[in-house]
Amino acid sequence: MPQPERFALHSHARFRVIDGEGVFVLQESGEVLVVNRVAAAVVAGVREGASRAELVSRLVTRFDVEHARASQDVDALLQDLVAAGALVPTPDTSGSDR
């Protein structure tokens, strides 16, 4: 199954950046997830509506990482955050991957 292109915060998840780290509060489960600054940058992009490809491009530019590595890391992070109930896949209504 192909990876969805766009994601959003789950309606029961809240996210803030505190001292450079991202903090999710998952209201349904009462859990708190803390993510590092790279993951926080990805989530910031998700909140701005960036596609998966745009998230990868941003990591390559901002953190000087190879495209293949950034792509793998973004996919793994998005998958983990969906599994945790922090993010949900959304339909890509842009008509393209920009």
C-alpha cells in the first residue's frame, strides 16, 4: 500500500514545541509523546499542509541530510505518529505533489 502524501494532527491530539522538542498530548489515551527537533520540524510542516515530498525536501535543506535518508526517516516518523494516534492521513486535494 502506498504511503499517503498528506497528514494532519488527529482531532484529539495537541502539539507544542517546548525547548526545541515537540510534545504531543493525546487526549483520548492520556499519553504524552516527546519528539526531537527534527521530528518537530516535520510536524510543523504537517501543520502547514506540506506534502510528504515537501517534508522530505525541507529536511534535506534544513538538516543537510541525503534525500534517501530523509525520505526513509520521514516515512518512518509519519508511520509511527499515525500508529500512536497523533497524526491521521488526509486526502491529497492538491492534484499534484508540488
